[in-house]
Amino acid sequence: MGFYSRYVLPGIIDVAMRNEECARLRAAWIRRARGDVLEVGIGSGLNLPFYSPAVRSVCGVDPSAELQRRARERAAGRPFPVKLFQQSAEEPLPVPEASVDTVVVTWTLCSIPDPRRALERIRRALKADGRLIFLEHGRAPDAAVAAWQDRLTPLWRRIGGGCHLNRPVDQLVAAAGFRMLELQAGYLPGPRPMTYTFQGLAEPRQPGLEL
């Protein structure tokens, strides 16, 4: 990992993800987490202020040591314990299977090298009645915008820490064994190839249930 990826990019990510629209979505969705929470891609801990008193604990994983340093600062003084683990989401997660009430994933699936594997690990970590909350940008339904996402992604990945603009997030979540309970999607303010956003709530699909 080079100097840019280790020290410069984390600061850019932290600043970029503190914008007004991201904060609005965090306020609307993160408060719905409950119980023992696993946050995949916790980054610099920007979700932590939005968790409600219904949360007992938060376990966060992220591969960036610099972002985790910032998350540790934001975790100080929270009314629930926060444990941080420096690792990829594709590795075995630091929680027992079927032990988590809520998994939170925000603007993370775009940059995980193998999102399918990560989502499968997330599903196994959730209790049968657990919930996945996700806020992710991804592939737009408009052909012209999607074409630009495909053109821009090779360069965007190099400067954005592996971020893909064109991943069909809703399809990835469903294919990993989840049933959608709620799904909203649309453009946020800004360039359309970068701002088509999925907001969703899903549960592990049980055998015999439809998508």
C-alpha cells in the first residue's frame, strides 16, 4: 500500500463522506439499527453518532488503519462499547455465526474486491431475524448514465481506493441470500454517474420464501 492509499486517501474519504446528503441518509437509516451491530466498512466512524439507544454494542471492521484511528476517536464517550478490527470484509468476520442483530454497510460495497463473498459472510453473521441496513451508490437504471459509469470506473478505481461506480447493489444483495424488506433508489445531488444511491433494509432469506 502506497503513501497515497495509506495516508492521503483516508483523509479525502473522511471529508467527502461528511457531506449534507450523506448525513441526511445516515440520520434516516442508521437510527433503525438495534441490538448488537456489526458495521462492515466502518471507516472513520461517521455512523457512530447516529446509532440510537436501542443499540447495545458495535463491532466495526475496516482495512484502513488510518480510518480506524479516526473511528477510535469518534467512538470515545459513546453510550455503547465499540470494538474495531482492521481487516477486509471478505475475511472471516470477528463475530460468531448467527449472533448479530443488525449489520450496517454504508458506501462500502463499491470498493470491496469481492462483494459477493462479503455479503455471504454478512448473511451468516446475522441472526435469523436480523436485518441488513445498506446505503450504497451503484449502477444507474438509465442507459446513458450506466455507460458513463462503465467508462469511468477503471480510472475511478485507481484514484478512489478500488471504488466501482457501476455495481448493481440491489442485485448483489438479493443474490447473496437476502430478501428485500425496503428499497429506495435515486440520484443524490451531484454528477449522475457518482450519485445513484440505493437505500435498503433486508433480512436473511429463509428456505421456501420468495425474494
